[in-house]
Amino acid sequence: MRLSSSSVTHFLLWLNLVITTVHFAQSNTGIEITSDRGVGNKSDLDLLWRIPPKSTALVTGGTKGIGHAIVTQLASTFGVRVLTCARKEDDLQTCLQEWKEAGYDVWGVVADVSTSEGREAVMTKLHEMIQQSDCAHVGKLDILINNVGSNRRKKTVEYTEEDFDYIFNTNLKSLYELTKLCYPYLRRDVESLQTAGPSSVIHIGSVAGGPTCIKSGTLYVRFL
């Protein structure tokens, strides 16, 4: 699925308005977590969207749908250097070629982040990317967007243990473990917080986890 440029812009504005952004900073307790929900005026919006060129971002599942839209907008509008991943090499190479032809700075790695091996592959590529000398904040990750998700629709009593593991590992465990792995690069001490600003973590969920009634399967709703 491909989204129009206007749809991408509207989605990202909505994302910045309603999704909790987690900022990592060193404190006495280790991690300081703050939430930004809603923007009061234009100056606030400008502040939230002040992303220096060559900032770094990791967007999982960036070859389709929302993930593709986020990668494209970060790279095109803000000049962010983005790393994304996909399980299928053909899908990844097609998108990387598309972004390259558009002049966007997007990196890619074939990896299944529902597995520890896949997450390690992502981290290896991430370490290579953020060490580039022209990064806005060398050695740091500025943005992490956990976007991957999958589903198997069945009646509750028909789910197998393998179904449970697949949905759990893809939709929940992947973001939990990947965020932990990225923490050393997201973390800011007092000095770097002043110069580089806070880092951000966004988890993409689904309307199936809200008040609406969607027949998406009990496991999918449970692990949003």
C-alpha cells in the first residue's frame, strides 16, 4: 500500500499530536520519561518538529503502509538519515532503489525483528549508520519508531501455541527488546541533552485496541 503525500503529512501531524513521545535523559533513577499529548499553538508545533538535518532514525517495517510513509516523510521533509528493515529482500531493495532515486538518505537491512538474530542484524547496521561522521549527533540514535505488526485471524479456541508465539513475538516482544537494545544510543546525559535535544520513541499500535469493535482476533488485540 502507498499513501499520497497529503495523507502522509496528515498522518504524521496526527502522530505528533496524539502519540506519546518518550524522551530518554539521564537522571538519578536512570530513565526520565515525559509525554507530549497535544499541541497548544503553532510555536509548540514548530518546536516539536525541529529535527536537525542528518538526525538518525530507525523505523521498523518501513517498506509498506504506515512504515513506508514515515520513512519517506522523515527523509524527504526533514533530511533525516533513516534505517529500516524488512523480512523480504525483494521488498526492501525495491524501496531502497525508490528512495535512492528520490535522493533520500535511507539505509536498509533484511531482518525479522521478532527474532533475536533479526534484532542483532538491525543493531549491527544501526551502529554502522550512526557512526557516519556527518550525522547530526554522531554515535547517537535520535528517533526509534517500532512499527512492525502482524496478525492471524482465527476464533479464540482455534489459536495454537505457535500462533500465540508468532503474534506475541512480532507485535510486543520485538518492540520491547529492540527498545532495550537501542537505549544506549537513545540515552542523553545532561550535556548532550542541551546540545542534541531529547531522543524519541514511538510505538505504532492499532485502532483494534481502542473502543471500536474490530474482528481482528483476541491475540492481536491483546498484544497491541
